[in-house]
Amino acid sequence: MWTALLVSRIVVVSAAPQTDLTFFAIAELAAIALGVVAVVVAGVRAQTLRRRRADAALALAIRRIDPTVWLVPAAPTPELRADVHAARPEVTLGDRVTWAFGATEASLWELEERRATRLLVIRWSRMVHVGIEDVMGERNASAVAIHYVRPDDTAAVATFFVRAAPGSRRLLGRGPRLERLVADLARERIVA
């Protein structure tokens, strides 16, 4: 498009040198702006696609181990990062994790160098309460809080943000989807 404008500008200038070229300048700027917008949109889409593929690869790896689990895409809270770091100092928790809720346990997974790593396991029998709490910090949002008892009989809380969909960075706020998730987790805890 920009090339066509440039060629037509050259033709107009050679045919009538005294012609006002304001229209061509505005059209060229619009074409350049459209091109920049297209490149930015393509970059954002590629990044989203990479995140979605990474989440799909993690989900596939988890389902190979246990095909019956229920997967929830999540983002860690600062509190969860600190808990995982305390339990496993060699691990740095990324921005995207996945919770797998099975028949006997809830487990936190992360894709690390194309390998699924289970970072935290909470047995349903050790879970005390599931709820929603507001977390203030770098991302002000509502988080799911799982209160449980560690194997050494100390109380702990695992909080995490729920992402809107696999591959998404957008977090769920208070609302029917988050409340339904918490209700389902509470029911699962009671059934187990």
C-alpha cells in the first residue's frame, strides 16, 4: 500500500510539479501507522499463541500422568511464591502455573524447560477450607485460598489467582465463575 502511494506520488509530481501533496503525505502516514499497528497486533497474537501452546503442553503432560484431573490455569500470588520457595529453594515460580485437582489431591504444576514439574501437593484429607480473598500487591485481584495442614502438622495457606483461560494473562475477579470454582473445590474436599 505504501509503495503504491509512493509510486502515485512520483507520477503526480512528474506530471504536475506544482500540485499540493498534502493528501499523499497524510495517506502515507496513515499507511505507515496501519503497518505499525499490524506488526504490534501480530506480535501480541504470537505471544498469546506461545502462552497457549505452553499451557496446552503442560496440560497434556499432566493428563498423561492422571487423565481424570480437573485443570485450572492460575497465576501465583506473592504468598504462594514464598511458600514454594520455602519448600523448594531451587525453584523460581513463573507467572503461569496450573492447578490439577484430582480425586485424592490438589497439585500445583509448572512447565519448566519443556518439562512438567509438580511443585506442591495438597491431599484433600489435609484440606481445611477453601475460600476467596482479596490480595493486594503487584496484581490487585481476588484469589482462591486453600487452607490446609502440612505433613508436619503446621497450618498453611496456598493462594492463587485464576486466569480467564489457558494462555491468558487476564485474571478472574470476584464473580460467578470464581465463586463456582470455589464451591466445586469445597464440594470436592467434602466428597474426598
